[in-house]
Amino acid sequence: MKHTLLLWLFVAISVLPALAQTRTIKGKITDAKDGAGVPYATVRIQGANKGTTTDQNGNFSIEIDANQSLVVSSIGFAAKTVKPGNSGTLTVSLVADNTLSEYIATGYGNTNRQKKVSSVAEVGGEKLANTPFVDINQAMQGRAAGVFVGGASGQPGAVQNVRIRGVGSISAGAAPLYVIDGVIVDGRDINGTSGLALQSNDLLANLNANDVESVNVLKDAAATALYGSRGANGVIVITTKKGKAGVTTFNARAQYGSAKASFGKSDMLSPAETLAYSRDVLSINGATPAEIDEEFPTSLLQTAFDWREAGFRRATTQDYGIAASGGTDKTKFYVSGGYQNQEGTVINSWFKKYTVISNVSQQVNDRLDIAMNLNLSQSNANNAMGGNYYSSPLLGAYFVSPFQSPYKPDGSLYTGLEPEYNAASGDNFLYSVYLNDKRLTNFRGLGSLTVGYRLFDWLKVQEKVNMDLVYGEAGLFYDPTTGDGINTTDPSKSGEVYNANVKNTTLTNQLSLSGAVNISKDHQLDYLVLTEYNRFKSRSISADGIGLVSGKLKVLDVTAVPQGVGGNGTEYTFLSYLGQLNYTFKNRYNVSGSVRTDGSSRFGANNRFGTFYSFGASWKVIEESFMKSQKVFSDLRLRGSYGVTGNADFDNFVATALYDYGTAYNGEPGNAPSTIGNRNLTWERNKSFNIGLDLGFFKNRLTAVIDVYRRQTDGLLMNTPVSSTSGFLTQPVNVGSLENKGIEALITSKNIDAPSGLTWTTELNVSTNKNKILSLYGGQDVSASTTQLHREGEAVQSWYLNEWAGVDKDNGDPLWYMADGKTTNNINLAQRKIVGNSQPKFIGGLTNTVSYKGISFSIFFYGVTGNKILNRTRGLGDADGAYFGYGYDKLAAQNYWRKPGDVAERPKPIPGGNHSSNSSQSTRYLENGSFLRLKNISLSYSLPKRWMRAAKLSDVKFYAQAANIATWTEYTGWDPEQDISAFEFFRYPPAKSITFGVNVNF
């Protein structure tokens, strides 16, 4: 009995401490900024698979054992580990997570912001989200110093021209390389819309900007040399959103708005003004009053019609999406789906896209990690006809009489083919545009699988497999009763169906070794060794048929006469080896170097491989002892870099002598030589030098990033003459060079940062670039087009035109200058000369943002100066009678010559034209392209937190924004915002838009 009691006493004594070790902790998680509770924060026991989440007010309760610690985390905050005291209550204050902002994504990895030696422009995802643009390039415009963005068309989804630090090539590609989540992707018009007489269509428009975490523009060689032969024109690295540890959060968004075309200062004469102008033109050309009344009676106003107004509409835009993000320390995910429907301002043009993204990562154990990214998208578009076609409302509005009604007396529409229909176009676009289909479809599947294994603390092996799968489809249909579909010679062959399909596949495999070595407290090394294999394959097929019984039959199978069948296949391969080494001393001195060797099937057999390199250094001056006592600078760093990159953006087989097996004779197959090739052809080489300075003042309330650069391109790919005995006239060779040099600055100021919550920030980016051709083959000029020229000492795409001398006051003839300085009314005797170029000298963007207690107001200006635009649209609408009787630009009726002695701005208008006065090869229509635009203005309001807690939501934000609201310019055309060619010819105008939206987080 005694032993039994002792045994029970021993058990009781043993159990009581164990029971005492388990206790309940109650507490609250707060935001360090304002003390508000953090809802849905994760509170987890360290080292155990047990945890809880806070409620709407940030409160929690959890049972823990003695000596256990808690790990607290929430999206947007830095995780914190705490050990509760003996009181049983706990308050944890979380601070904003700046970890991600300390690193810059460069495609192959992340660069520590404190140690960077390169020039990188960063555009955060918050600046891109919810913008009323289809293409992410449009949303980037004016946001990054040294980056030019301009579209050749305002069609939703149209290709945007992007140039980084000027134009770096003459005949090879000058666009940057795009990298999405480490995958080099294709970003171009895969449907070949220029050959289909359509507005362009950009594959990058498939990307959903709301899924983008950041866009980083790599500009100098220290950054771009990692991409070797493909980095000469800069690299745009797009990183999509990833999940973070913590409770799963959901975001739902909706946006709706409207848009109308922006015609700038341009306008057309009203029917009444057109009538008065036409009657006066006949009068000054000798017509009698009776003749004038017969041709242009005032009764014409009874059938007057505003054709341009009819060709455009107030378009609507819709954008909806839902996303979920979350995970644990081991598994993180981000998934989203989106739908966007944007009507074009030109009637019956629109763009729709559907997007799904899934980014999942798993930390299997301390050594093994796996990540899978999948980005699926499909866009469907009905594209407008190219602006230089009569069936397009853009041009058609000018080539139909303003006194011609689109409706017949019985109320039905004219087709435009009727004899009494008064139009040079032979088309009534109000009839044809709704019957003729111009459908484009693009599907993109972008996926990657990454497996990493850490062998040692200083060595990680990673394998990454990427695939970019693109399907493009073009479907064109021309109704047999329309101007584009009718066959007047043989009506049975009226109507046309055209189908084309293209499939592009890009497979990329990367195997890398990377790691960091802390040699000592003052010495750190990190490195990357990588091999990459990239293979692109494209296959396409097209078919065309004519002859349709009915316009309701829109498939090839029912066409009576096959017009043609085409097909094409092309491919290329890159094999690359890359090494990068970064060294840091005392966290103040940083040195980086990289070497990359690329081999490509595109180049001649004698130059398959090329080696590219860079080295850079930075000095954190602010950390030096001699800076401790000064009060001016809060940050001061100096950067410098030099390197050589390449440009491989040209045809896959330009270096290879080819035979054309599409040749046939008398129904028999055959072949013939098609290209001469060049076994010695190699990359264009870009030598880049950059010096940068990062400055901070007043505890970084004012910061500045300044870069000065020079990049020189050697070995330009150009066609040079060869002996005709070879069977060819030219051969591609590497010859010639050009340079770009300039200055860039990004200045950011926190004007107000008050304890009350009132903030006001300003961000200004400005850049200047000077482009010059240093040498060409034999010093000879090279024609770029009928209006532009390449010449040594001048910029690429310099305007080469006859200089306008005004109007002969005696007879109203147009005048141009000849070589001897005298004038002539014969443009063929005038002297052509270089009169400026299409490239802006200055580009800038200015953003001001004011926030206070949930209200935020932002205003963004964008502008360019120094470029010249050839306004060819004016050459048809302001043509001195060349297109008499149709639509006129309002300028046509201003200050024109009427009688001898008149000092006029415009020559005498003569039906049929006046001595080619409206020639495109004249400076008469060359205008200053400088402008300042109010690009975006937005106002948002987030509902109070206490309301959100009651509704069990984390955030609800309402916003309104307006785009392209006002423009200040001297340009008289539709819009001064041009692509890099700056050739304006009935360009689809951009839109002014107003949108309203709501974002809900829960």
C-alpha cells in the first residue's frame, strides 16, 4: 500500500509540470504604421504544423507549449518571430515588407538593389494595373527614362514600337528582347496583318497587366550582356505575381468605361463649308455663276452627311477578373482569371481577351524546391482595315462626297457600286464594314517548370524548362455585294474567303549552377553559371478562294474558284553558355563581370559563335567615413559599366545561299537560286558605356538616379553591291556603324509625408538621346524610303525632302527651292535635302500623387520634343484641289491664293491639283512633332477599415480615371503621338477614355 501511494504521488508530480507547459496565448496583431489590427494574419507555432489566423480586428487565440515561439506573417508585411512572455497576452506589431523591393528581377535571377552596378528602369505593377490599355507597352509609356513607346495604330491590341536608348540598327530589328518569368518570348505581329491590309496586332497584348508584379527595363551592358547576342536593343523583363505565405486572399475587380477618337487639331469642313469652298474654287478658276450653280447647287445640303462622324463611335471598354493568392512557408500559389472586352472607336472594330495564370511553388525540403508557372491567354479581334484603303472609314470619309447620303430613297443602304453614288472609293463603308469580316485570333500558352536542389550552402543546381506555344489564325471574308468583294469583270467570282493559320513553338532549356560565398565579414561572392538551349519553330498555311453564292456562306469549302494555297516553315536555334561573377567588399564596393558565348543557326558557317561580355562596378560613397559628418546627402552611389552585346534579330536564312523550290514552269516543279548568302555573316555588335549616379537628400525625401551613356553599333547588316555575273545585285554583309548617346534622369520627391496620413509624391523622368550614323558602305547614302535617307553624320531615318518655298504671289503656283537657292514650280527640279528626323530628342514623364485617409489622386503627364512628323494625311485633305469634290481638311479653306498679289499660305486650288503641290516628298507637310499630353488622371477611394471589418472584407477601393484627356502641340494632324517612323497617313487615332472600377479584397 505504501509503495502504491508513492507511485501515484510520483505520477501526479510528473504530470502537473506537463500540464503547466501548455497554455493559451491571446493577443493582437497590429500595423506598425497606424496601430490598426491586421485581419487574417497567420499565427503559426515555429517548427510545428499548427497555427491560426486573426479575426477582422487582428485578434487571435492559440495554445502553445513552454519555450515555443510564434511566427506571425501577413501579405504586405515582414514576417516576425516572437516568444510570448508569462502574462498570457501578446501584441505583435508588423512592419511593411521591403524584402522584395530590395531585389531587381533581371530574368536569370534577382540583383540586390544595394549592390547593383547596372542601369535598370523599374515600373511597378501598381502603375500598370487597372489602366485602360490592352497592351502592357502602352501602360509603360512615359514611366521609364530612356524608353520610347509609340503605336502605329490606335486599334485596340495594335503593335507598339518600343525603343530603348535610341535606334540601334538600320536593317536588323531594333526592338528590345522580352522576357516573361525568365522565358524569352515572341512579341510581334504573327498574323502578318500588313500583308492582309489590316491594322497591326500585337501578341504581347495577350498579357494581363493586372497579373504583372513588375516590369524592369535593362538598358546598359552590365544588365543586357547576360542575354548576349540578343540584348543589344535592351531587355524588358516582366515578372508576374507570385504567392506569399499567409492566409489565402481573394481579389475581384471590375472596370467599365467609354472612349472616343481623338483627332487633335484636325477637323473636316462641314457640308456647308465644303459647298462654299467648292463654289469659290470653281469661281477663281473661271467658271461662270451658272456653271457653279449647276455643279454645286445649294440644294446639295439637303442630302449632306457627316461621313467621319459616321465612321467612328463612342466605344465601351470592360475588364473583369478574380485572383487568389496565399500559401504556407512550404507552398505558395497565385492564380487568376481575367476577361477584357475593348471596342475600337472605328465602327465594328474590337478586341477581346481571356487570361488564366497559375504560379505555384513548393519548398519540398531544405534542399529541394519546385516551381511551375502557367500563363494561358486567347485574344479575338475584329480589326479595322488599314487606313490607306477606301473601305476603311479612316480614308473613306475623305473620298465620298459630303453631299452623298449613305441611304437610297427607299431607306436601304447604298453598296457604293451604284452609278449614281458619288464617291471615288466605290464603297459605302457603312454597308461593307458590317458585312466584311477581318477576324484575328491568337492563343498563347506560356509555361515553365523549375526544379532546384541545393547541394551545399554555396551551390544550387537548377533545371528550368520553358515552352512558349502560340497559335495564330486570320479569317477574312469579303461579301460579294461589297466593293472589296465584287468582281465586276466576272460577277460569278464575287466574294472572297481567306484563312491562314500559324503555329509557333519556342522551347528553352536552362541548366544553371549558382550560389553565394561569404569569404569573410568584408568579402562576399555570388556567381551564376548557365547553359541555355533555345529552339524556335514556325509553321503556317493559308488558302484563298473566290466566288460565293451568298454572303451568308463564309467558309472556303463553298468558294467556286481556289485562288491559291500557301505554306511556310522556318526555325532557328541558339546554344549559349553564360557565366557571371559578383564581388562585394565591405558592402560598399561592388564589382560584376559576365561572359556569354552564343551559337546560332542564323549566321554564316564561318561565324556560328560569338562571345559577349560586360563588367561593371559601383561604389557606395555614402558609407565612407568621410561622409559621416556631412548633412547634405542621405545616399550617394557611383556606378559604371562597359560591355559588348549583339543583335541577331533578322531573317533566319539571310546568311545561307538558298534555292527557291516554289518555282514552277508549265505545271512542272522546279527551283532557282533565291539568295546569295554570306558564310562570314555575323552579329551586329553593340558596345555600351554607362556611368550612373544615385543620389538621396533629406533622409531620401528627394532622390535622383542619373545615367550618362554611349552605345555604338558596329558591323551593321546591310546589302552591298556585287557583280551581276553572280546572278544577284546585292549581298548581305556586316558593314557600317552608328551611335546613340544621351542622358537620363529619374527624380523622386516626397513633398509631404505628414503624421496625419497626408502624402504627396512627385516623380519625374526625362531623357535625351542623339542618334548618328558613323559610317556606311563606301560612305554612300542608303535610301530608307521615298521620303527618308540614311547618311553618314545624320540620324537614322532622316527626312530627305524637297524644301517648300511657299506660294508664287503672281499666279498661285507652289514653289520649292533648287540647289542654287532659286525657286521652281516643278518639284522634279527642286533639291532634296535632309530636314530633320523622326526620332524625339527628349522624352519625359511627370507624375504627382496625393493621398489622404483612403483617398488618392494621381495626375500623369507625358511628352516628347525634337522630332518631325510627315503629315501625309494632310496631303490628301489639304491638297489644293487634287481630290476636288470630296472631303476636305478644314485647313484647305484657310488662306489660299485667289488673285494675283495675294500673299497666301496655300497655292491656288485647281480641280485636279496644282503642279503636284500636295507631293509627299515636300517639307510642306513636315511638322513639329513635339507635344505634352495629360496621359492619365485618376481618383480612388478605399472604404474605412472599420466598415471592412464589419463586412468581413479586407479592402474595397472605388476609382475613376481618364486617359489622353488633353494635348498641347503645334501639330495640325490627328495625333502627334506616333511610332518611330513618324509617318502619318490615316492612322487609326488614339482614344480619349473615362473608366470607372472597383477592387475588392477579401
